Amino acid sequence: MTEILDRMIQTKQISPLDREAFESEWTDSGAQSEPGEEDVLRWLAREYSLSYTDLSDVEPDREVLSLFPARILLKQEILPIRRVNGAVEVAVSHLFATQGLDTLRTLTGLNLTPVLASSEAIRREMKKRLGVGADTLDTLDEEAPLQVIDEGANDDANLDEGVEDASIIRFVNQVLSDAIALRATDIHLEPFEDELRIRYRIDGVLQDVPVPAQIKRFQPAIVSRVKILSHLDIAEKRLPQDGRIKVRVDEHEVDVRVSLIPMLHGEGVVMRLLKQDAVSMRLADLQMAEREERMVRAVLGMPHGIVLVTGPTGSGKTTTLYSALNEINDLERKIITIEDPIEYHMKGVNQIQVSEKAGLTFARGLRSILRHDPDVILVGEIRDSETASIAVHASLTGHLVFSTLHTNDAPGALPRLVDMGVEPYLVASSLEGVLAQRLVRVLCGECKTEDTSPATQAIRVEIGLDPAVRVYRAVGCSACRATGYHGRRGVFELMGMNDEIRQLILSSTSSGVIREAARRSGLRTLSEDGWRLVGLGATTVDEVLRVTKDARLNGVSAANGH
């Protein structure tokens, strides 16, 4: 209790006299837990005959908000809510820090009535209502907690050159640091006729980011700032450009891959965020089903062969491969990777970055790797027939090779290799396993609720889920940004090799026939693994249907609107 009250006195949320009264009353109440900020503020509201709100069901009046300078609101943590009887109600958490209220009264001439709310709730609503970087347009003197690490070719480049207003520098930095804090994987800057829309991809889904309306007129300067950071040509506005930025936030390095494309109303920007921290994830952290994890460990123990992980971009293939490599990363093996880009730094592993401009392609790099006496090789992606052929031959000459392919399921990887020019007999003799995967969003632990809807009940009957198992649905709260989900988890489809499947490959059989053979040997589909997570209460029926397809549910899900 002492710690939180000391802090609240320092920030003028409670006075010393009120502290004594609160401590006495809290002790007399017999409460076993320590009080939080909300407990103290509710007590203050009662003592001073004020209202208290958690702001969850309050919709601030935009017209009222526009009457106040965003810079002062953000600095003083004051949120105007609405007009009531000729006065404006404002949410505050620092009741005894009167300077902010006095400043706003002087500037606007309005009568302000304080309403108590927690500082966390006020900051949350401010970001939602005022937008990211609302204070950068008229504030120039504060340093953003993000440092750009200039590692480009132009070592003497002035990163501020060409940008008219220092607030634009802060705005771009705030967008980057905000996206990183929210676990975003991509930032989209999309120009339209009357707005510049910003969206983050969080947990695989794009989410709109509120920004001040006047940002549209700064669009050229914002794009120029991104170009300068990426060491791109700021004068070139007619052709696509690609670059990269390296930033450090809270001692974490993040590699930002930048892509600019000319659009109808200006240049669109997409920034892919890749954390460069050393990865220490293990296979067990992926939380595979028992069969799949056992089979992966068996493949990792093989002296040679090729293992493929398939799935669309952003489905977690690289994370899975690095988790597998971590299991066999020891002093007895030499592991070399060739990637584009290098997404994780891994201690003890020799990593090579593909450089198309310099002529270092996957195929050329792979040839050189084979002369470097490796035991295990990771090829970031098999993109062409040359890379596929070299990877397969490497697996036949005593190397364990890992790589990725873009196919919809595990059986589809076999005919895909044949289509790329690899002879069927080479595929049959070298391939040891194919793992297909997708990522489903994990339910927020704060707000998930049991799903008893008729649609879900019909689906659980169709998939044969135990009636005693509870199924949940996403709701949404402040902890998960009203999405109902927080984080992601993999669903897996692992196809091992046996004599029947190898014979089918030699016969150039379709993936459908190979799938049937794999099912007979125990293959569990992506959707079936997804239903396992639904049964564990980790995700929802809707989420599994979103990322996988289950032929059994075509009629059921359509009839029920899923």
C-alpha cells in the first residue's frame, strides 16, 4: 500500500491528508489485497462528491475534443468528455495537479468539471480519440524513445535533410515505436483522396490506427522521411522502391523492410517489422500435438534428407524452422542458413543474407555452402527449379536440409517439387517429411466467454467434439484492443514418408491421392488440429474456419453464416 500511495502523492493524485484517511479506512475495512489506483480514485471521488468512470462506456464528443489543443491534453493527461449544463466534463487522474485544468480554462474560457478516471484508461482513450502522433504537429522539443541506426551505404547522410518540419520526424518515429509496442508485423501507410490511412497488422489481421485528420496535408513529408531513413531516392515518385531501416527501441533492434509503390493519390508505404533479437524458442514452445512433435523429433535425428515447411507468407514457417534448428544446435554440428531476409539472429548458427543486387541468390549461395562442410543447411525458401535441384542433391549427399515452399497443404509439396523440375525419383528418395502450418489467433484471457450459439453447437456436433468440452468465443476488451484475441499459435499438418507415398511420387500421382494415403498412415489435417485448439479453449470456431478449410463443414458453416 505504501508504494502506490507514495507514487500517487508524487504525481499529485492524492494529498498527504487524504492519504492518511484512505489508509485508515482501507485497514478498517479488513481488505486483504493491496489497493490499486482505481480503488484510491473511487475513494477520492466519494470524498469530494465527484464522479468516477472507467471510460469503457463513454464516447467523448469529437466537437468538444476539437476545442482543446491536443498537445496540452496529452501532456497533462486530461480528456474532455462532453458538455453538461453549460460546463465541459473532463476526465482526470491527477486531481491535485491543477495547472493543466487552469491552462485549459484560460485558453478556452470554458467552465471545466473534473471526473476521475485511471491514468491508464485516459491514455488508452486519448490514443484512440486523438490519434497516434497528435501532439507532433505543434510540439518540437521532446525526444521520441526510438533511435534510428544508420547502416546504409550513405554513412554521411543527414537523416533530417529534406524534411521541412521536425514534427514529421517525431511523427514517423512515434508510428514505428507504437507499432512495435503493439506487436505489429506490418505498418501500412495508404494514401486516399481526402485522407492518409494508417493500419497495423496485429496477430495477422489489419487494424485501423486513429490519426489526426490534418495528417493528410503532411503526406509528402511523411513519405519523404521514410525514404530518407531507407536511403531511397526522394525525387523518384513514379517507380516502386525497396529499402530498409534499422531501429532500436528499449534495447531491442528491429529491422524494418520498406516497400513504396506509386498509387493514384500518392505513394503507398508498407513497412515489415522484424525483431532481430536472438531467438531461443524450442520445439516444445510451439505446443504441437503429441504425434506431430514426436515425428518432428524423429526427423531431426536423421543424418540426411530434406524437410519442407509449407504455408502462405506470414504463417510462422521461419519460427518453426528455427525452433527445430535449436533442438540440434550443438558443438558437433555445423549449421549454415541462407535467408532473405534474416529474421532472427541465432547463436552458433552461420547465417547468410541473400543479396540479389550483388548476385548472391539462393542457388549461388547454396552451392557455396556445400563447399563449407555443413552438417545441416537451412534454405529460406525454394523459389526456382535451380534452388530445388541443388537442395535435393545436397540432401542426397549426406546433408540434412530444411526449407520452405508456398503450397496450401503438406501433400501438395510433392507434385510442386516435380513441377519445379526435380525428378520424381529424387523427390521420393530425398524427402523425409512435409509440415504445413497456419497461425490462428489466441483468445484473450481477460474477456473470452463460453459460446453456446446454435451455429457453434451444430459445428461441434459435426466435428465430433466432446459435449463436456467448453467452447469459447471472442468478446473484446481494453486488454486486447477490442479484438477478443491476443497472440497467435500454430496449427500443423505433418506428413511423414512411407513406401506407399514414395511409390505414388514415382507414379507422378496427384496430391489428392497422396493425401488419402497419408490419411491412412495417420495424417491429421490443419482443420483437425485447429479443432484440437478449440477443445483446449485456446481459440474459436470462427478463427479455425478463417484460416483452414474443412470439407465436412461446407454446408454447416454456410447455413449458419460462418
